[in-house]
Amino acid sequence: MTAPSARRRDAERTKADIVKVATKEFADKGYAGARVDEIAAKTHTTKRMIYYYYGDKDGLYQAVLDASYGRIRRLEQKVTHIADDPVAALRHVAELTFDHHDRNPDFIRIVAGENILRAVHLKHTSSVARLGNPALDVLTRILDAGRERGIFRTDVDALDVHLAISSFCFFRVANRYTWKTLFDRDLAATDQRDHQRKMLGDMIVAYLTDTHTHPDPGTDR
């Protein structure tokens, strides 16, 4: 007889396999184009088992969204030494975001697809706060630590910084093919990667540490 712990491990492996395959299908074909039958055929399970775990196609898609956003959120939580060196911590967030998006183009396609759908599925995900707030929590702590030392400007918030970092990282993956066609430069080319990664970190750090040319919003202008 199989022990309960072994059955749980098997179930978790099966669910991880389903989400991995489903992520690829939804990324490649969008929500409307992806088929649960095809996902089942590419996993070590059945359509019936997928419905057992996730209820329906919408439930599976929401599990994919949760897993996709969850990976980058977990990486952000690993940023350390914030109080000791907020500048290094800020650069770390920029670089880990760059690395994650570079290595996970399916994440970019999933997010782009959900934006086309106007976040209709994401807004109904029960864990939506958990998929966004941790990123801002880390950046807020970094900004607070830098401001206590007088090295970060005070007229931007964590969401501004998150926007700047995410925009750069998202664009170079999402627009790779149009950029190559228009300008004959592959944004994902190996010989461009290190340059772009450093450029992002330099830009974010330079902007946040530019404390002299912009007045504090609380002072008279």
C-alpha cells in the first residue's frame, strides 16, 4: 500500500508537470487557443485528472498565472544586505529581474496575453495580492534604507522603480522580433546580454542616486 506522504509527493509532481506544460501551451497559443486535451496528452496524466486538480480550464490558467508570477516574487525575496548596502541591493533587484525575464520568455508571453485580456483572469485570482505586493515590499525597504543614508532621491516610490526595471526587462523579450526586423539588432543576442544587464543596473542606480538636481517634494520649489 502506498504511504500518504508518497501519494502527496506523486500528486505534487503531477501538478508541477501539468503546470509546466500548461504554461508553454498558454504562452504559445494564448488562453483561447490552448486546449486541455493537448495539455493532458503532453503530460503524464489525463484530462480528467487535470479537471480533478484545477476544476476547469480557467482554474488551470489561474494556476499557471500563480506559478509564473510566484517564481519572480520568490527570487526578489532573496535580496539581502538591504540595510548594509541599499545601492547593491537595488542593482541586485534589477539584475535578477533581467535574468529571470531573459531565461523565461514564456512568462513574458503569458503576461502579454493576460494584458490583451485586460487581466480578466488575474483580477479574479485569490492570491493576486501575493503576486504583486512582495515586489513592492522589497523595493520599499531598499528605498527606505537608502534614504536614511541620504543617497536616494525622495520623489519616487517603489512602484515607480518597479515600473522602470520591469519595462526594460519586459520590452527586450516581448519586442525582440519586431526590434530585429526594424533595426537589425537581436535584443536577446548573447553578445548584447551583459551590456544590457549592466546598462539597466547603471540607469536605475544613477536615477535613484541623483539627489541634487530634483528638489524634495516636501520643500518649496
